[in-house]
Amino acid sequence: MNSQNDAGGDNLSAAAGATSETRTAGASGAAGAPPTSPAASDRGGKGCALGCPRQFFRSIKGKIFILFAVTFISIGALAALNYWSLSTVSQRLLLGERYDDLLNNILEVRRYEKNYLFYRDAGSLTESLAYLERIDALTAELADDMAVVAGQAELVRFRDLLARYGHSVRTLVQGGTANQEELRTLGKSLIDEADALRKQKRERAHKALERTLVLPLAFLAVFLLLMVLVIKLISTGLLRPLDMVAATTGRVGRGDFSPIATGAEQLSEIASFIHAFNRMAHELAVNQEHLLQARKMAALGTFTAGIAHELNNPINNVLLSAEGLREDYGDAIDADGQEMIGDIMQQAERASDIVRNLLDFSRTEHPTFTALHPVDVIGSTVSLLKNQVMLSGISLAVHVPADLPMVRGDLRSLQQVFMNLLLNGIQATPRGGAVAVVAMGVPPGHVAFEVRDSGPGIPEEIREHIFEPFFSTKEVGKGTGLGLAVTYALVHRHEGRIEVHGGEGRGAVFTVLLPVARPGGDRESGGMIDDTAFEEGDA
């Protein structure tokens, strides 16, 4: 098992995420591997944007489009039906007047018939012939409609009655004889037939008028249906999810960052809104962890600062006294005494280093930040570690492009950050392994520095503790447990972020995200560190 939690000698591989945001996919720990993006941004491509028909009809504007399209089509159909009904009523009323004319003409013929039969007025028969011609003309005009209203058989019967009646009248006009009783019977039958046709025509006109009167109710029903659908869309598609978001916001305020469940039935805009809200809640949860870690470190820093200051003077006195004892009485002290004095001085120096780390961890002053080029930061740090790299028997690969933007920070503090991470990586990597430093300009507004090793990796059970002060899995006497705690505090002071990923047996990757310097900063150097390797035995 390998842990990485010490400044001057803690291993690099014991880091996986603790209070900083855990990477979702572990990167390879092999040095020289191609750079991987440190951003935890969404990379899943959307299967279909709102422009696709399926997604469009699941969106709010798609639903509104469907509602209004259906409403427009319904109103258009009802308007066309209303126009057809009114036209039908108008036509039937006009034809009804023609049926009235037909009946009135027949009644006039009967009046002249009676004048002839009662008064033997031959002129009345002549007048009746003129009305018979009008009746023939009206019958020819209304023949098609009569067939529709009463049927073809009734039309044939009516024409037969009219022909027989006309034949009898013309016979009398020409001086012949005709059966008067038959004439009366035929005339009465004509009146009955014409009146029946008129009544049937009026009934059809009334039915068409009744259908027309129903159309305003159909218009009202369509609008009511539209209102119901709009209310349902607003209540179920908008108001209910917003109520859910409001309730979840209250839970987030109480510290519950659980996401909102999304369903396939939700509108696309609402689903996108809920996804964005869930991402925000996740970021709040991550930032909450960062805040808790920062508060914990601030409290520990205040506590350890007082202890460190109290211990510093006695430790220095012990170290100075041991050095003075060796200088003044070294010749009089035997070998065992010399060994004991050496142990005292060694342990005093170790205690002094611990106190110095405590003071670095608890330091609260804010140094002056300047614009620094990533090449200078990494290059100066690697130069300080050449001897450790050669003695450890590993290779160190560095890839820092020269076109990266400058970062805002303090050079000494950033050197300490990357020195801690590199030393941890060197100590975590077995002889013959590799450590790599890679820089890249993602995510936007930041420069990402990745420190990778090919060590045994990061055990899952210790990932939550790697940035805690005094946490170390090294043997007693080989680590203070302050390396990563100091590193975390320094990165936090630079308004940056440190992330850890990689699994056990796959090495570890530490990613430091530093903000880009504001425009106008001076660029201290150029050049590019690219795949520079320091192998064992190199001068």
C-alpha cells in the first residue's frame, strides 16, 4: 500500500479525492502518457438537439405549437362547416320559396278550374293554361331537388298527375269533353303533392338551420378544450417541476444536495433546467466539502501555530546545547556518548523540521502574487530535484507548452506545491518507474498541472483523509503527514483547486488548477520544457 501525504518524503499515491472533487475517470499513472483533461465538464454528446422533430415536439414550444395548430385546424374546419351550413340553409330557403311558388300556381289553376265548373267561364280555362306552363317550368327547375327531397318515385308520380291534369284542361279548352270528377280529383292530388313537397323542403331547411345553431357551441368547446390543455401543460409541465425545484432548493439550504429525479415525460426545457439544477447542487456539494476542509485546516492551523511557536525555542536550545557539548567536550566523550549526542542532534533537527512544516501550514499571510509562466514554475522546481531524481533511479518526463497563458501566484509557494507533489511521486514510484509533469490550458480560465507517477496507486479506504494534517501511512519517523495539507492550503490561497484520481495499482495523478493571470502581467521567460527526462546516472 502506498500513501502520498508528506512534504519532504510522503508518498504521492495515497490521494484520491478527500475533500477535493474526485475525478470520475482515473487516469493512467505511467509517466509520459498523453495529457488528459482535468476538467470535470460534461462530455456526453446530446443525441438530438431541440431542432430534431422528436425533441421539438417534447419541448414547451413544441407542445404550444401542437395546441395552436390543432386549434387552428379545428376552428378552420368549424368555420368551413359553418359556411357550408349557412350556404345550405340559404339555398334551401330559396328553393323553399320556389316550392311555395309551385303550390301557389297550382292553387291558381284550381281557382280557374272552379270558375269554369261553376260559371262555365271558358276564359278561365285559357288563364289556367298559362299557369300550367309556369308549373311545368317550375317542375323542370325543381326536378333534381324533388328527387332528393321526396325520391324519384314521387317525382314521377307528381309529373304524371300534372300531365293528366294538363291534358284534361287542354281537352276542355279545345271544346272536347272531360270527366269533371276526375279533373277535381287530379287537382286535389296536385295540391296535396305540392304541399307535401313544400313541407319536406321546410323540414330539411330547419334541420340545416339547427346544425348551424350547434356550431357556436362547437367553437366554445374547442376553446374550452384549448384552455384545459394549456392549463394542464402549465400545471403539470411547468408549475409542478418548479414546485419540485423550490422544495429541493429548501433541502439544499438545509444541506441535502440529493438531485431531482428526471423522467422521460418531462418537457425538454424543464429536463434541461432540472439537469442544470442538479449540476449546481453537485457543485455546491463539492464546494461544501472544500469549505469544510478549509475550515478544518484553518482551525488546525490556528491550533498548531501556537504549539509550533512554543516548541521552536526549546528545540533550538536542545540542538545548540548538543552542538556545544560536542564542540567543547568532544575529546572527553567516548564513542557511545558521541553516538548519543548525534542522535540528540538528529532528532532535534527532525523536530525542527516538523515545527517548520507546522508554521508553513498555519501561515495566514497572503504573499504578493505576480504573473508567472508555467515553464518557469515547473522548470525551477525540477531543477531543485535533479539529485533526488537521479538517486531514486526513476525517469522524470516534463511537458509544459510555451504557449500556455501565465498564471497568477507566488513563485516560492508554487515551487513548494510542486516540490511536495514531485517528492511524493518520486518516493511512491519504485526504481525503474516514471514520474511525469504535464501542463495544459484547460478548463477555460485556468492552467492545469498534472503530476503522475507509476506507483502502486491509491487505496480507496484512505482517499478521504489524504489532505488532513498529520495523516500518513509511512513508517514511524519517515513522515510528518503535513505535505499534502500544506500543498492544499497553498493551492487554496492561490484561488486554485487540487484534484486527485487514479486507482489502486494504476498509479496516482494529482491535478492542480490555477487561475490565469489577469491581462497585462509580465511574462518572465519563454521557451518550452518538452519531454525532458532525467535518468539515473545523468550529470
